[in-house]
Amino acid sequence: MQEPSLQYLDVGAPAGQKGAPRRLAYWDWPCTSGDTGHVVVCVHGLARQGRDFDTLARALTERARVIAVDVAGRGQSDWLADPMAYQVPTYAADLAALLMTLRAGRPDFVVDWVGTSMGGLIGMAVAAQPALAIRRLVLNDVGPVVQWEALQRIGTYLGRNPSFDSEQAAIDYLVSISATFGPHSAEQWRALSLPLLREREGRWWLHYDPALALPVKALIDMPDQVQAHQIVRDGEATLWALYDAITARTLLLRGQQSDLLTEATAHEMAQRGPKARCVAFDGVGHAPTLVASDQVETVRSFLWAE
């Protein structure tokens, strides 16, 4: 079975901060038909990592090179010295640096983007910059409006640092907090879970920086909830401005039972900015994993269409 190579890019400290250079890791899937000059960049959700895209990558490498990123603090990428820098501007700057590196000496490169949840927010920030030239954009169950209730749900488990006495117990835990992903076989759950785990001294741990939860928890736990909701509304206005600036052809995927991306937001996204075409998957909440064959084919047909 085809496997990717693990690559690293040296990136600097987040803007306005001091610190040593750090490494951004990415999984590089070469195109099986040679260098076509077409790259698909895949970016995962908040507490996930780049190997989430293994199934999709194998389906796309017939025509494109696939780059599946471990965002800062996740997977094989270095952790940030300042936890409050775990936010979209940092991630977008990292990914812009990666795109410029991939394009170095190759101005003909065609770049598409597939972003799940947080990866979609990063994608909006990147695609809104004409110089980064994103051709097609897939936003997976995310838009400019993020529901407060979904943030609260995510906050119940994000950043906890549990350990488990067996690999299977760790997988069972991850399945329990990922039920909204929809139905998966035991083999699929195992494939989605193992890259998130590391064994140390006979126990299994989640392999990401628990401190990446601090920006989310700082917002959710603000004593003045009126102020917290205002911060959220201001953030939505910024995201809508980014979305409206996107010119790339855009596909919006939605879990029919999603608590993060509402049907009303999806409808508005179809009416403004790039006027995304929306495809919903029944029996799925937040967010489709792009493992099921119908989800994979939806993305593939969108990227390959003339």
C-alpha cells in the first residue's frame, strides 16, 4: 500500500514573538503518474493531524501530489512556545511559507486546498490572498459562523491529557469523542486513531500539545460572556470578509447533523463570495472524515472537473 514520506519545513516564531525556528511537518504523497505540476494541500481539524487524509490522498495521487500537513502543535510538528499563538493567523503564515516553498522555481504549480474544520478556516485565510493563488477550495464542515454550542462541546475534551493502559482503550476513547464523524468500521476507526497516539512507559497518550486548547478555553471561560460573544461576532465579521474575498471555485461539505456549520450559514455561503456549491452527507455531524467512498468521490470529482 502506498505510503507518504515525512518532510519538514523550518519556519520562524509566530509574528511579533521571539523564539527559535521550529519545524512544520507534512506528509508528502507523490503523484503516481509523475510530476503533473498539480498539488493538493490537505489541512486537518483542531485536534487532529495530517494522516487523517490517507484515504483521500490515495484516491488523489493518480493525478496530483498531495501534501497533508501536521499543523503546529500536532503530529510531528513542533509545539509553540506561547500557547496563545495557537490561532489561525499563526497557522496561515506557516502554510503560506509552505506554499511559497513548494512553488519555488515552479510558478506553473496548480494548488488546490482541502480543509477540514480548522483547516478550512486556515484555507479561507490563505485563499483570500491572491498572491497565494489557490485554484480550488474545499471547505469541510466549516464557514465564517462557528456555533457557540459546538465550541463548548469541543471545549469539554480539548486539551485534556488522558493516558490509557492499552492501545485499544485509547482508540475507544477517541471513538467516543468522535461519534459525530459518523459511522465507521473498526478498521477505519483504528486507522484514524493510531496516528494520534504515542506509547510511553507502557501507557498510551494523545500526541498533541494540550496547551493548544488555551485560546479556546480562554474564550469559553471568560467571566463576561457578553464580551465573549462580542469577540465571536467580531471574528465572524473578519471571516466573512475573508470569505467574500475568495475567487477560487469553492465546494462546501457539510455533515447533515453538524452542530458547527448550520444549514443557514451554508445557504448564505452559497449566495455570496465564491458562492460555494454545498454537498451534505446524512448520518454525519461535525465533521465528515473523507473516508467514506461517497465523500472521497465528491472531493475528487470537484477537483478533477473542468
